[in-house]
Amino acid sequence: MKKIVLFAMGLVLSGTTLAQDGKKSEFETTIKGDFVNEYIWRGLKLADVAVQPTFGVEYKGLSLTAWGSYGLSNKDDVKEFDLTLAYAISGLNFGVTDYWFSVGQDPEGRYFKYDAHGTNHIFEAFAGYDFGFASVKWYTNFTGNDYKEDGKRNYSSYAEINVPFRLATVDWTATAGAVPFESVQYGTNGFAVTNLSLRATKDIRITDTFSVPIFGQVIANPCSQKAYLVLGFTLQP
């Protein structure tokens, strides 16, 4: 993973150089922040009210994205910091995500501790395809803090299909996600549907040049018998 981090740093530096050379059309930067009443991830509740900043750079389909989640109402909520290196060409996309959580195998929550049985990192590979009318994606943990109760590596996996559509001037996305086999991380004993959701997003115009996307989401986890109603908004320059 050190090589991935070094490569990612190189991507940032090369992108900065391109921007300085005036080739801004090929280099894009994303800076934004989401505010949500609950942080629900793949049908699992991870935190209460939270702010979730995003910083990303992209060049010709190759992207590096930093994403985090920090609780605002509950000081005991787990903090999260993720780095994703991805590549997209036509409808195909694939990459690797390094998840870090403030709690895990290391009680001190050290970010730069990567010991196999002492880290709070989880490394996940993913691949997917966007058909336009729908997109599918598969995720699998391949190293880090993901073990079965007997101490063997779990290789926790998750598959998801998303169907976007527009109705009554609102952008909608219907999602169905499932865990294919036993996973301690997702709390499943075998194949289980963990995420059925419907999300609606609409831009609220504040001025002639500035609007705020507001989103609402109904989420059900048939495996855990839980359901959630999420409301949030995004701030982006």
C-alpha cells in the first residue's frame, strides 16, 4: 500500500503542474461537504449527525479522493478517513479504497499502524460498470482489519445495483445491495440483502449563481430488520 500512497502523491503533484501550465480542462478538483442527520453505509448505521468532507483530484479518468466522516452530536461516534484511488474508462470503473476508523484493533487509533492484526485500516478492491440506465459494482476486502471469529481472513464482500431516474423535477436513485456470504463486518451469516434504498436529490436555488443540493433517503436493511430516514445537504463551491 505504500506504493499506492506514493503513486497517489505523484498524481496530485502532476495534476498541480498541469493546472499551472494552463491545461485545466484535463485536470479537475472536487471540494465539498455533506451534512447528514445519520450516517448510514450499505444499510449499516455508523454514526449520528455528521459532517462528511470530500477532496478529490482527477486526470483523464484517474482519480484520487479523500473522504471523511466526523460526528457532530455524539462525541463517541467513530471517526473515518478514506482514500480511494480509482480509474474509469467509458462505463468501466475500478480501484482500491483504504478505510481508516478511529476504533479497531489498535486502541490508540494510530493512522500509520499497518500491522496485519493490529491495524484500524481495511483495504477494499472494487470494480463496476455503468450502463447508463443502471450501474453495478462489486467490493471485496483483501487485507487489513477484516477477520472471522476464528482469526482467519474474511474477505468480506458487497454487491450493489443502482438505478437512477428523474421524476417531478427531482433526481432519484433506487439501490439494492447484498452481502454474498458470511461477514463479521456486515453482521451476516451467509447471503443477505442489507441495503434497499430510495434517494431523492433536488437543488435549492439560493442566488442566481449558487444553489444547495438537498437530499432525502429511505433505507431498509432486511438482514438486521432496521430502517432509516436520512436528510442532508451538500455545500460545494
